[in-house]
Amino acid sequence: MKVKIVEDYAEMSRDAAEVVAAMVRQKPNAILGLATGSTPLGMYQKLVQLHREEGLDFSRVITFNLDEYYGLAPDHPASYHYYMWENLFRHINIRPENIHIPDGTAADVEKECKNYEARIRKAGYIDLQVLGIGANGHIGFNEPGTDFGSETHLIELTETTIQANARFFASEKDVPRQALSMGIKSIMRSRHILLLASGEAKAEAVAAAVEGPVTQMVPASILQLHPDVTFIVDQAAAQYLTGSFDVLLQNEKNAEYDKANR
Ligand code: GLP
């Protein structure tokens, strides 16, 4: 696991966009795993700029989003469909048929989750997965306690997540209580993973994910066992790191995890 500590949100966003752009330049038909929330907004702005000013070409790129609220239609302003179109897709030359986001209105949720996982598998799995992190250590919407072996599934949001995301809704009671999310195993199958974190509110989660024990109670801690993960965190989010992650290459643990899961 590599941890890059940058000055602030602007630098994190620029660096993250460069990682994504490098992937797209190197592999024009790259499969990107995308995240929502406030954290990647600056990265998306920068990617739009790279498309407009330098012709970064998304015409063959395929995307899979991590999650969607259960019960929200794609045109609901707080849905992740809406977010993705507003903040990225409508500004770049991606083909609509190459965009995948779980359907929050699916009548048969279990079937939708299975289909979503099958679409990822059929595409050949994700080349680069971008992640944010919840203050409780969640990735995607995989709340503490989620099985490390999980694939795309319906989850119950925790009270802290509902409160944290209430800012996107008229009131807290309007926040859906459930969401469809790629599972931990779906995320771990990605070839490269980039996790972004900014601000003091994420500092404890970052320290627990990077330097704490690998535990289902901190979903992001599983990333210690992935062979190609980079965290880009700003100074505020990095404030509780002690530096021991330099030796946290975890080769033995990687081997153990590979044996059990691949
Ligand atoms: C949300 C999303 C996650 C996101 C996280 C942090 O609930 N489902 O994908 O990474 O919480 O959000 P933010 O970046 O707004 O702090």
C-alpha cells in the first residue's frame, strides 16, 4: 500500500485526476470504477478540464459506479446517477452505453445486484477503482461489519452515514435507509485502487485503514491486503498516521488473502 500525503484538497484532486488520465491514455478502453460524494468532485472537474483542453479521450472508456441509493430514480437530484451525469459524464465524450450504475429502482433488487456483478465480470473486471472513505471507514456503501467476501448487494445504511449524507437531501428523514453497493470482494478484484481522503473528519478512518488491524469493522482496512493500492490524502486527513505504513507492505498477508479469495 502506498500513501501519498499532499498539501490540500486541490493537490489531492490534481494528483488523482492525473492517475486516472494516465490510465486512460495508456489503455483507451480502460474500465474505471467510480465513486461519488464530495471527495472526488475536484478530480472530476480536473478530468473535464483535461478532456476540454488536452483532448483526453473517453470514447472507449467503460465505467462502473460503486453504489446507488435504493429507491432513488436516476433523475432524483440526490441520486448517484444524477451526480455522475452532472459532474462528469455530460461534460466528456463517454458513450452512454459504456456507463454502468446500479439501478436504485429495480423491482427485483437481488437480481439487479447479481446482474451488476455479472456485468463487471463480463467486462473483465475493473482496471482502476477510485474510492472515497466514510468517517466510519466504509468504502462504497459497505458499512462496518460487511463481509469481506461480499459482492454487489443491498445494504442498510448506518445512522452515521445517514447523518453524513443528509446534506444532499432536504432533510435527514429523506435520506434513503438502504443502498445498492459493490461488495468488498467486487472492489478487491480491481487491478489498481486509488483511495482519496481530505479533511480532518476522515483522519481517524484513514489511520485505522492504513495502520490499524485488518478488520471487517473498518471496511477500508482490507485494502492493506490488495497488491496495488494508493491512498492520496491531504495533511488534515493524514494527521493521525504515524508513518509505520512504510513497512506495511503486508506481503505475507497478501499471500494469505490471495489463497483464500482468488
Ligand atoms: C458516501 C459514498 C461513498 C463515499 C463516502 C464519503 O456515503 N457512498 O462512496 O466515499 O460516503 O463521502 P464524502 O466524499 O462525501 O465524504
